[in-house]
Amino acid sequence: MAMSAVTPIYAAIDLGSNSFHMWLIRNNAGSVQTLAKIKRKVRLASGLDANNQLSKEAMQRGWDCLELFAERLQDIPAEHIRIVGTAALRRALNAAEFLEKAQQILGHPVDIIPGEEEARIIYQGVAHTSGGSGRRLVVDIGGASTELIIGNQFEAKALQSLHMGCVTWLETYFADRDLSEHNFSQAIAAAKTVLEPIRQTYLDLGWDVCVGASGTVQALQEIMLAQGMNENITLEKLKRLQRQAMLYEQLEDLDIDGLTMERALVFPSGLSILIAIFESFGIASMTLAGGALREGLAYEMMESLRQDDICQRTLDSIQQRFQLDRPQADLVALVANTLLNQLQLPAERHQVIQPLLAACCAIHEIGISLGFKQASEHSAYLLHHIELPGFTLAQKQLLADVIKYSHGPIVRTISQQAIPEEDARCLLRVLRLAILMCHRRLPDAVLAYTLAADKQQSEEWLLTLPPNWRSHHPLLAADLCDEAHKQSDADMALNITP
């Protein structure tokens, strides 16, 4: 029996100052599919002494980790492997000793990249995995360095790698493990001093959105979502979390809701650096990026996946992987977008809802790939668990829940933290109507329609269809009548005429 061609596997390995990571991936229908992730807390930076010499203990921790990585590299072509070392290895004067044995273990060269090159690759990782338009400020707080980049689409305009990180700040300003006002103030002030030489240059360049690409920012978002906040990181929230941390005297006692034990040790030091960045640059809000250094390494090896519109690439890939009916998705999207336009919402609300509505339309039938029965529940499960580059975690949860309730009983409140509740309800209602009106799956079979919202009661809608439509389309009439009752019973009035 003939064997099918083996899909190429790629490996991106990051020997970071805090953790060593190995990411094994393949190209699956136009998207990156993770095959394995291996991570070990090596804390290389904590093994640097005052003379920038790596301790034998730190090097041994690193070599032990690389023994694990080496087994998985045996069957991968050398041109599909990229291994880089970052700040701790840049600083270590005896890095050559570590590298000699590391390369023997791995069987492949390790590239210690300059700080500016690290910043460039981080930006590529963000650009290839995060949605949004306009100029970005990217912040990545590592173990021994912090990268700040300003760029537009795939082009970086400013690149900086600064000598501060959550491990080095831990060992310098929280060495006694006290979560005191004094330690936080010292750590924040020191970070501001490091930032000062680049502050004005970055302010002059400016940015439209700010994203964080580090473990610190991921930890913060996990905490905020666990505590019922939305996903946008603000200075007020950072200060609130600082106060929560200071309720505990010692670092080992830290027990903030949403903070994992794995991240707790370096959380106060990373939080201090981020507070300094927010205050130095006057940042209004920050969201979590979809990727960073490892993603940048991967996408530079996998040129076929480069595309300007990250969200569209993700949606196209899902349609291909799950063999979705693209013409039907396009038809539902056309009707949904027309309905949304007819509501004549304020521009800022329309801009929030429209791209999320387009995404829902593109993949609303994903659950059918598992089975028609309970397809909506299957859809929600799949979307909660697959990766969606270009969409934030909160947006991913919103898409899953909206599609879950796109059929059957309707809910007035969707538990989510991506957009205002009123916008989420509008998104859900429009999607449900568009799916119903496209039930025959043919463009010519869609009735003429007009949707309007009451000027005084914006959630009271009127759907106008052609004369005598009920007698000619009894099944659609029954479905729309049922839908009107469901929406009205949920205090979202829907009237249909004639």
C-alpha cells in the first residue's frame, strides 16, 4: 500500500533567560498546527553572578533540559530547525562553555541573537499572529531583557532591547522576597531609569495600539479574566493587582485569584516593569499578543503562511480544515452584513461588531463536522479549544458562545469580556436572523428584507419582508415567527411585517 507524503515538521527553540521552550509545528491547511510544546523553567539569568559568569548549576539545568529537546529533533531536517539564545547568554562571559556542550547535545548550532535581532523576530511573531491595524507598540518582558518595538503591519520602525527582565529584577529588587511598598517602588523607579533614554523617541513616533507579548502580560490577562475584568490591561488594573500582591508579606505566600504557581515567583518583578512602562509612555491600554519570539522564528521558516490579514488567514484555514460550505458562509455573511448596515448603528459600534460578525458567519457551521445533532454545542467546544491567531482570548470565547447560541434557545446575556453586552446581543441577533433567512442555501432564494431599529428603543427591531411572503414560504414563516417569540421573550423585541 502506498504511503502518503509526510507533512514537514518544524522546530523553534528559544533558550530564554527564564525558560527554555521547544515548539514543534506543521502547516495544516494554511495554519500553524502545534504538535508539541516542551517548556522547562531553567532560570538561566538567576545563575549569572556579579561578574556575568554563568554558574555550573545554571548551565547544568540548561543541559538537562536540552537532553529532553534533543530526542525530538532527530527526525527533523536541519533547515526546519531554528535554535536561538537570548539575553542571559548574551551577557554571560562564559557562554561559549555552555554553547559547546549544548550544541553537542542538540546536534545543531545555537544562534545567540543580538538584542535588536530578538526584538525584530518578536515583532514578526506578533505581526503574524495578532489582528488589528495601525501602528503597534509591542512590549515583551523576558527574564533578563525587555524588548520594545514600534511597527506597522510587518515592518518594524523602532527596535530596542533593554537590560531588565523579570528574573533579574526579582534577584535585584525582590531578593528578600518581601512584597513591600519599598521593593515595588524601587523596582518601578529602576525600570523607569532604564526606559528614560528611549522614552521621547518612542513618544515622538507614536502608536495606535499597544500589545504585550510576554509571560507577564499573559499572566495578567489570566488574572483579570479570572476576576471578571475585561481583557484590556490598564494602569488602574496594574495598580489594583499591585495592591493585591502587597496583601501578602512574602513572595512564597502570593495567592492571587487567576495567578498560577508557575508564574507567581516572577510576577511582582514583571508587574513592576510593566507599571513603569505604562507610566513612562502614558499607555492607555494593552492587550495580549498572539505570539512572540518562537512564532517569529516559525513564520520565518514557513514562508507560505505569510499573509497580511491574519484573521482572514485563520478563518480560511478553518474552512479548509473542517471542509465547511464556503458559498453558504459567504451567503450568510452577505445577508448578515446587510442587516447590520440597515440598523444604522453609530460608527463606533458598527466597527466593533462587523469584524466579529464576519468571523461568526465564516465558521458558524463548524460543529456540523462532528455531527448535526448538537452542532451548536460542538461548534462551541471546537472554538474554545482550537487556536485562532489574530483573535484575542476574549474574542475567541465570544465567537464560541455566539455560535453556540446561533440556534435554539436565545440568551440575553452572553458571559464574555470582549465587547459591551449590548453589542454582543446585536451580534447574536443578526447572526440568527441571517442563518434563518439563508435556510435554502441559494442566493436567489433569499427574500428581499429590511431591518430597522426603533429610534427610542434601540433593541426593538422591525423586519419587513415582501407582501404575501408567509403564504409562499410557510416553513420560513414558522421559523421566523418562532424566532420573533424567542427574541421578544428575552426582552429583545422583534416584530415582522407584513
